[in-house]
Amino acid sequence: MKVLLVGGGGREHALAWKLQHDDPSLSLIAAPGNPGIAELAECVPVAATDIERLLTLARERAVDLVVVGPEAPLAAGIVDRFRSAGIPIFGPTQAAAEIETSKAFAKQLMLQAGVPTARARIFTTVPEARACAREYGAPVVIKASGLAAGKGVIVCDTLAQADAAIEAMLVGNAFGDSGHEVLVEEFMTGEELSVLALTDGERVLSLVPAQDHKRLLAGDRGPNTGGMGAYAPLSLGARLGGVSPDTAPLLREIETRVLLPTLRAMRECGRPFTGLLYAGIMITADGPKVVEFNCRFGDPETQAVLPVAHMQPSLLHVMRAIATGAGIPAGARCEASGHAVTTVLAAAGYPEQPRAGDEIALPEPVWNAIVFHAGTARNARGALVTAGGRVLAVTGLGDTFAEAQQVSAAVAAQVTFAGKQFRDDIGWRERARGA
């Protein structure tokens, strides 16, 4: 089989790794790819958002399947274009992708469908948004409605911080067009988890749940980022956040109360969703509630989930079945096989002004760790250098959470580049539960 993988970040490196693991004979092309992906696939310098050149590439290489990693080409309508050309592609249409590209649309959809989520209202003017913040009280969450690379959500501990966030988005253009419409949302307390679910528009196949770490610094301090690490699976099981051997009962509840009603609402509004639906979930005292939806694999959750996702049939098989319209195969399932902890290594200056061009030295490979490339490149001398905010993701594997965490932190510490930033406490809640 011949597959075109669109994208060039850590998520795409993890997808390339998994697809090659599923089928070692696979002919994999990545556009644009990165130095890590280049060890698994042929990388072609075509931007992920250059839809027409990607279509030409797919035709010239006669690919059997296209897998889209990042959200930008989905938002630009790559699935619509490829489907019209008769090329199987995994991902949602432009209209369906609005579940991520417009937080306003997603919130209205959930409220209309009765999907549990926080109260929120949508504003385009400062006075009304500030008034709503006072109605909800602090802490309160201010969200840019559009795409903001995972940084458009600001948790405000005081009303003064909320006022500043509203002003920055609506007046200061902090997130460009993405922040010209904002959500003022009530603050939810509980523990978050990420559910990545393959769907054919009606049925779902949920992968191993993960937990992301958004804050830059250990102890969940510092600015919000695109994600500084993740781990999977979780021992969080009971509805109220108790400990249990697995998350199966909770996952079934999320499927029943969140995923399936959302897919039904998408069909009813003429936007059937196929591909990967990501649900960010807060486990509250009242049960699971949606924090956000994404229309693609999460990053860095994918780097933790895929190495421990034991699937029958394989991920490659299921994605192709969805892309060709055959739907999720009967009896398809996914179970956790071991534990994974992923530590993200970020560039100097991240998240505000990440620095590029610093040379990277990687340690010798070890059997129980995978170093996924995200923001890396080769300079004129061929040296590996930083080329993005999140540079690498080190996934440690183990039979236990503690073993996986130790491996991830140890290998992350051995990677060197100037200004390296990383957290050494990924999975701290799991550790606190005695895992």
C-alpha cells in the first residue's frame, strides 16, 4: 500500500511510526515531513496547506490513502478537494472541521444537542464580554473562537486578568482573526483527559485515553502552551475521579454522553464528521464535561497513545476503511499494551518567541524510548537544529507508569540544545495516585 501523510510535526512522526509498525512493507510519503520522519518515509517539500500541489503529488504517486495530520489543511478544505478527485482521504470535511476551527460553533452544537459542557457565551465586543465574566465570577476562562495553535485559551484567576485577556483578543489582535470572536466560559474543576476516537460518522472506536500537560513549567505553572507532555493510559476510572484499574467504564460513559450525541448532531446539521474526533474532557463532580473538540489527532497525546495502542484490526486498516466509506470494521477494538510517558522538549523562548537554529545532540537510541521529531530541521552543514517551538517529544515505554516516566525523563535530560525547556513531572497526578 502507498500512503501520503500530510504534515511535519511530532504528531505526524508518531503516525508515520505507527503506520510503518502496522505494515513494514508500506510505501510512505510525507509532505513536508521532518528529519525524524525522513528515517521512515520519503519526505517531499510540499507545505501541508498547499492543497493543489498535494493533490498533484497524490496523483503522480498513485497513493491508496491520504492521512492528514494538522488542522490547518482540514480547515482549508483538503478533504473536500481530495474526495472530489476520487482519492481516499482520512479526515473531516471543511464544514465538519468547524467543530475545532470555531469554538462558538462547537459550543452552540453541544448546547443544542445536550452534550455536557461548561456554560459559555459568545461575544465580539468588550463591554458585553466583561459583563459576562462578572456574571460567572473568577476564575473564568476566556477563549479565542478560532485556531490559535493551542494557545488561545486563558484561564483567568481574577476579573482583572479576564478584562486584560478580553481586551488583548478583541482589541489588541493577540490571536489575529481567531480572536475576533471570544467565548467567556465558566471555570470547571476536576481532572482532564483526552479521548481520541476514530469515527465513520456514526460509530466510534476510542483509543487509549491520555492526559495532556498544557502549562510550560512543572507543577502546572507558567503560560499555556500547545502541550508540554502527555501520558497514557490513566488509572482514573470512577465517575467522581476515583482510582480503578482502567478507564473502561468512564470511556463508555464519554462515548454515550459525548461522542455519539455529537456525531448525531453533526449529521443532523448537514456536517457528518469522519476521521479522528478529539474530545478534551473534564471529569467533574457531575460527570464528564467537554472542554473542547479537535478535528484531528492531538499533539502531544498522539506520541503517547499510539505506542501503547494495541488495535485489532490495525490503525492503518481502520483509517483506510473509514476513508473509503466502508466504515469501522465490526469487532474493531483498542486496548492498552503497557504504559507511555511523553516529555516535550521546547526551544528557548517558547511559547512567546521560540528561537530557531540551535544545534541538537541526541543520545544513543534505547529500546524503550522513542524520540519523535516536531520542530527540527537540518542546517546547511547537515546538523540537526531547532526549527519550532516544540522541538522533540521523548516517549518512554514501560510495563508500569513509573518505569515509563523514569525512561522518558532520563532520555529527555540527555538531549542537548541551547535553551532547552522541559518538564520533569509529566504524569504527576498518576504518580500521586501511587501508580
